[in-house]
Amino acid sequence: MTGIIIIISVLSILLIGSGIFAIVTKNLLHAVIATGVISLALSVLFFLLHAPDVALTEAAIGVALTTIIFIIAIRNTTEKEDDGKRVKKTDKPEVNKVN
């Protein structure tokens, strides 16, 4: 019984830490990965609390599907947000031409 309480405490600290990191970080990819970690920790927590159906759903939707959709969306649109301005990811750097 004490081992489960320790595991739940560690998972709770991981959830809080990942949530704070997802809010604070400027890199959107790191934020999406942090939310994936939150979903993974929640699915383990649901399993330990004897809710295997909820744990399986959270693992399938929260960890896998949502994270993949967010990563595809970030890859196709922007990479970072900088002070409220969106920065587009380009393949070629812009060169100022002097005439």
C-alpha cells in the first residue's frame, strides 16, 4: 500500500512539473511533448486507481493521437512564438539584396 502512495506522489509531482514546463516554455514542440508526458502520467495514474478503461483511452487519445496531430500542425505552420509574434519556419534564410 505504501508503494502505491509513493508512485502516485511521484506521478503527481511529474504532472505538476510537466504542466508548468508546458506553460513556461517558448518552444511549441517542447510544450507538446510536455503535454504528452502529462497524458502518459495520467494514464498510469488512472491504471493505478483501478480505471483501466479510462487509462487505455487516455493513452490512445492523449498520448498518441493528440500529440501526433499537434506535432504535424507545428511542423506545417510555425516553430516558435516570440513575444506574441509568430515566427515562420523557412528553409532558406532571407538575404537582403543591395541594388
